[in-house]
Amino acid sequence: MIVASLSIVLIVVLLLVEVPVAFAVGAGVIVFALAAGQDLAYLAPSAFQQLGSYALLSAPLFIISGTVMARSGISEAMIRVVDVFLGGRRSGFGAVTVISCALFGAISGSGAAAIAGVGSIMIPRMEAAGYPRSYATALVGCSSVLALMIPPSIPMIVFAMTANLSVAACFLSTVVPGILLAGVYCIYNWRVVRKFPEDPKAAVEYRVRATDVVGALRKGAFALALPPIILGGIYSGLTTPTEAAAISILYAVPVGIFVYRGLTVKELGRTLFDAVVQTGSFVIIIFFLFNLSRLMILEGLPASIAAGIADLSQNRYVVLLLINLVMLVMGMLVDDVSGSILAAVILMPLATQAGVDPIHFAAIVGTNLGLGNVSPPCAPLLFVAVSVGRSSVREVAGPTIRALLCCHLPMTVIVTFLPDLSLALPRLLLDY
């Protein structure tokens, strides 16, 4: 237990001094294994075997799909469709940002990809409409979490594989919470924007004509077809998540080249190269995390944590609150994928012991880790938003915390204590 704790502290310290996640986790794993007397040659083959999982292959494929979409003009066409329906007033620009992040999640499954694809377009537009840049950046960062909750979600793929659960059921568990959270953020934005001083130079209102709607729908038809292709294939049983991810690439590339013309053959090569670099980083992180999770199991860490929390209280609701607190801190320190693996290994045995349905726990993980990923001080997704928005963490921290306290934190509590909210769709569509 002491060795594991020191290794985790080492990882946290390295992350705080901005050591890349893969190297920080790798250093912690090596120190953990050596101090515990475990053989790295014994651990590595098991991790490589897990990396070869067919279900896990969908994650890098969705990374490639999201990268292609962000650079091909598909994301711009999708945002334009949302814009003609919601962007007519000043508060509409924030609503367009929130809904676009949710739609982006229905294609790429990545919060960082949603920030890059939506934030680069909408932050300048919101600022031109009179939004403070700090608030616009915070809204993008908070909304990016919707990409982790609206399927397909890369963290849910990793969680389901690690916990040996149905990927489709885990996907469905966060759909209703994700849709409700998107609505709450839109209402919150409407209330907040009313307090911003009017800028007479900002063109914040325009009249949407029928021709604008028809034009946007015609141009965005190919972009909007992607979510039904992906999700329809998965839930109809025609494709697995991995096959749906591959189909999304085969669809996005020709659409980006021939329909939206945002990709040339040369640009496609660069795009695929960047996607491969992201995938390589993802695989290295996952490899070390698989080793870390196995070390924790071998050293009995999950059982020790479960016993420690059980000693504090036997009350199911108190246990759930403690689990949420641990996940919140976990989400602040590591990215969503890393947090998903650690939650599956460390906290899921405790949750099931407390009588929590595994698919309900998947929804708790997806909702809570998203909250942690944009919560200062570490906030991995918030740092990405700050980079895209060219702002500072100090300026963005205040608007972010207020949005999280008013919107995301209450939704996390609701998801935790109302299991039917997350289990309704799995029961309806999968007879779970």
C-alpha cells in the first residue's frame, strides 16, 4: 500500500511539473514494480495482449476520424447547421457552441478534438458578439465534456474493455445525462449572457431566412449523416464500435476531399500523420496504465481502498459520495482515458460491493471524470481550451468554476443517486 501510494504521488508530481503523461505514468510504473519486487518482463506481455483487443482498436480509429473531420470542413458545416437554428441572438452563440460540442462527440468521442474543432471557430465569434474571451473559453472547455458523454466515447470504450462490460451499454448509459447537461448549459449561458454589457459594434442579431436554413441543411447534410451512420450501425447490430469507427474514416475522407474540399491529398497525408502521432501517444499511455492497473491488483490496492472506505461507512449513499470525491480528484490529475482505467480497476469493485449496477457506475464515471477534467487546478481539458482560446488559466478559472457548480456538479449528483436516468436506454434498446 505504501509503495503504491508513493508511486501515485510520483506520478502526480511529475504531471504537476508538466512531464508528458506517458512518461509520468511510465516512471511511476517502473518505480512501483521495482519497489514491490515485481518483474517487468512478467507485466509487459499482459499489457501488450490487452493492447491487441479488438474493442480497443476503435479508439485510435475514432481519433483519426475526428482529426480528419476537424480539418476537412465537416465540422464547420455541422456548426453552420446548428448556427442557423440557434445563433440568431447573442445568447445563441453560446448555445451553438454547446450543441456543436455534443454533435462533435457523436462523431469523434474526444473532448480535446471537440475543443479544437469547435473552439477554434466559436471562441472568436463569441468574442465578436460581446462575450468576454475568458467566459467564451470556459464555455468551450466545459462543453467539451459532452463529447465524452455523447457516444461514441473513447473513455467509455476503454472503461468497458477494462471492466469487461458491454461497450454499447456503457455508451447508452451517458446519453440521457449528456443531453440533459447540454440543455442545462444552454439555459445557464442564456442567463449569464444577459448580464454582459451590450456592445453596439457587435452584430449580435440577424434574421434567419428560409433560404439560409435550406442552404445550411443542404451543405451540412453529409456532415450530419455521420452520427446516424456511426450510432445506427452500432445499435442496430450491423456493426461493432470498431467497425463503425473504420466506416467513419472511410466516409469522412472522401466527403472532406470531394464535398467540402477542405482536404487535398497532401493535406490528408499531414492529417493522417498528426492522427498517428496522437494515436502513438494514446497507445503508450494505455500500455503503462495497463501495467499500473495490474500492479495495483497484484499488490491488493483495490481491496485495501475498498476496505478503507467500508471502514468509514457502510451506508450506500456515503460510499457513493466518497467514490465521487475520489473520481473528482482523479479527473483533475489525469486525462479521461487514464481516469477510466483507474476507476474500473480501483473503484468499480467497491461500487459493485455497495450494490451499484456496473452500467450505472459507467455513467457515474463518465459524468464525474468529465467534471474533474475541467476543474482547476490541473484540469487537462481546460488547459487545451486555454491553449485554443489564447487565454490564461487565471482568467478562465472563475467562469469555469461557476459553470461547473451551477451545471455539471448538480448533474453528477443526479446521475449518482438516480440510476434509472442512466439505465433507461440500456434497458430499452438492449434489454439490459
